[in-house]
Amino acid sequence: MALQLSNLFNAGKDSGMSGTGKRAFYAMLSRNTSSTWHGAAFYDRSVVGAIFNAGYPGEYNTYSPSHIVYNENSTYQYYNAIWGPVYGGTQSQPSTNGTTNWVNSTNASGEFGNAMVDAYSDGTLSSVYNRYSGDSSVKHTLNYSAINSDHSNKRIVYILYSGVIRAVDRLYGSYHVPMYNTADFSVPSLNGSMTGSASYHAGRKELTIISYVTSGGSFNCFTYQNVDFDKYPDPYVALNRAEVVRVDATLSLSTNWGNNSDSYYNLKPVTTDNGNVYVSVFNEGTSLILYRFTRSGTAAITGTYITALGTTTSYGRDQGANYGQRMITSRDGTSVATFCPYYYYGAGIRCFMIDKTNNTYTTFSQNSSGAGCMTIPYGDSGWSFAMGQNMYSSNYTGSFVHSKWSKTAAGGFSQESSNQYWPYFTGPNTTNYPGFTQVTDYVLLQDNASGPK
């Protein structure tokens, strides 16, 4: 079931979903251990548009399973080969399983799509194991290590992991090795435990990296100037160029600080067009905090406390790769969503939608203690949130798109819609908590009904 690049990107040779020539933008994912129904339903750019319903029935209110890609148990199509044998099903709520290894948890979302499976715009499903043999947490690690960046080659994702800036293939790459024909850049003096704590701004040609020093909110801020990832996509080449200048400063983020692994090593900085840097910090079990700072050479920096979104008991990076804050960059690179669960094992959400163009932000919160709330990019610069609640015969509206948010010219994000229910969904006709995700190649698609031309 490997994805064929020739079908995806060759002009005039794109067969799309089921030979229609059209591309899916989103996928609903279901792996249910109490049934032989395991698969994915695909949706168009409207998030809930059912233009790819090749399964049955045609209407949601007949309460029967409806699949585009149907993974039944058979010799050559065993569903565990797709979903991963170490992962559980979606028949239980993420808050009651004792794990976030679930397709429907808040933590399953990320820059590389859902952590449980690769779902592509032509309807192809691929196991996370195809990214690296034997590593069940490969996409979780990719998602928390990804930095936000608005470079032009969207096939490349840059990650900060184990002391290096690494280029990774969005479609197939692993955090273990750099992308073909690229090499890692080892960041001098960087705390090797930092993950995803960097931001690249192509217009400013700046790479900003935050490095933990000591408890209480003490960090270093490394600013690499004159970095051109568009001209030199290999990070080793780009960051070793003679014109690149590094400026170091101390950074204090002490106000309302919480001392824990996520707030030390998994911060998410976002550089805006005017040079300000927002920093999203998950204080485990307490809040998602937003700071902002400006830089002035090597002078000491004090981050300004902006706001905090309170959480209840919730887990961070110290509990493993499946936990902690995540980040996604919009398709056009002008906005970034940072988010964490509200409750325990990936239920509910706290989110900052950061508008890089206008140097502002909008918040989104959902207080569920029994269902994941998955963050997905919407259009070029907006965001949407999908609830992973129970869907079965008498409760087909249990899972829904909570809301869509569009970036405004005045700054920030405006809620475009309220709850929208799925016009069709994956089976089975029993307790079922499907997940939702943007397709893995989402940023490579054009925002039109037909996909790439």
C-alpha cells in the first residue's frame, strides 16, 4: 500500500481518490478492536464535505459503516499492519485508557499528521512502521520535535532533536536520520534535551532557538541571522554559511513559571513578522502559558507574560513521547497553532492560534475529560478542531467538527462556524471513537477541489 509519488505530483497523471482526479484533505481514522471494521473515511477541503464517499450508505442517518479504505483481517490486508500492533483501538475514551497511544487523542495531532498512521490525499494508508522499522513512537517523536517554519519547500520539515537541526521528509521521514542529500547541523552549546524549541522565519532569514539553563525559567536564546533555507535547504550548509551570524542572549520566562520537563525542554517559540517571539509553554497539570519577547543584540531578555489557559491533571514530556505540547504550522506559514491536552491521557484541549502577520493570537479551549480534541489546519492559514467522541448507531452525531477558525485581515482568528456533524463516518455500528487528521501531504495540496495540477 505504498504511496506512489508519480501519481501524486506528476502533472496530468494524477488519478486522485478512486480515479476521480480529486484529492482528499482530511481523513477520519478508525481502529476498533471489537470489530473487523478498521479503516479511514476521507473528506474534502471543507473538512466535512463528503465528496469521497465511495462506501455505503450515502447518508449518515442510516447508521451503517461507511468506508473509503476498508482494512479487513486477511492474509494480505491485516489491519495491524497499518495501525501498528502496539497501539490500542478507538473503542475507549483517551482519558480512561491509561495511554495516549490512541488515534483519537489530542496528542495524536501534529505537524506530520496523526501519530498512529500516515493517511495520504489519494486514499493511501501507510503504517508508521514504514518510517522506521520497529519504532512505534516515530511519529509522536516527529510531531513534538518539529519546529515551525515558513520555508518554501514543504516536502521538508525541520526538527530540533538531540542537539541538532535536521531536515526530515514530510511524507516518509524518520527522526533517526536526516533527509537524503542533507546533513545535520549540531547547535553549539544547546541543551541536548530540547525538542521542537525553535522557529524559522524565511522573510527575516532568522532561526531562533531556545535552550534550557536552569529551573525557574532561565534559558538562552540563540538567534541565527542571514539563514536562507529556501536557497540552501540542507541545514548543515545553510547554517555554516559565512554570512550567517549567531547572537546569544539570556532569556527569563519566570512569571507564573512551572518547573517540569515540558516547560524545560519542549517550549514552542514562534517568530512573527515584526521580530517579536511568542513562546508557548506547557506547565504540566496546571496551564498552557504564552509569553512574548523582543531581542536587542546580546542584552538580557525578559519575556512578558501574556496569558495562561488553565488545565487539570495532564501529562507532559516526562511521561514519554506520547505526551506534552504539540505544534502545527499553517500551509502558508503565516500562523502557528500550539496546543496541549486539558485532561490526563489526551482529552480536551488548550490552544494558542498565533497570527505571525499581525503579531497577535487567539485562544481555543475545550474542557472534555472523556474525548480527544484534535487540531487540524484549515485552508491556507486557519484552524479547525475535531471532537473524538463516541459514534455508533444511535449516536451518529457524537463526533463532530467543533469549530473552524479563519485568519482575519485585522489580526487574529475569527470563528467561522460552530459544531458541524460528519455526513458519513467510519464504522463499526458499536462503541467507536474515531480520530481525525489532515492528510500527511496536506501542505503540498492546493486549496481547490481538485488538488495539485
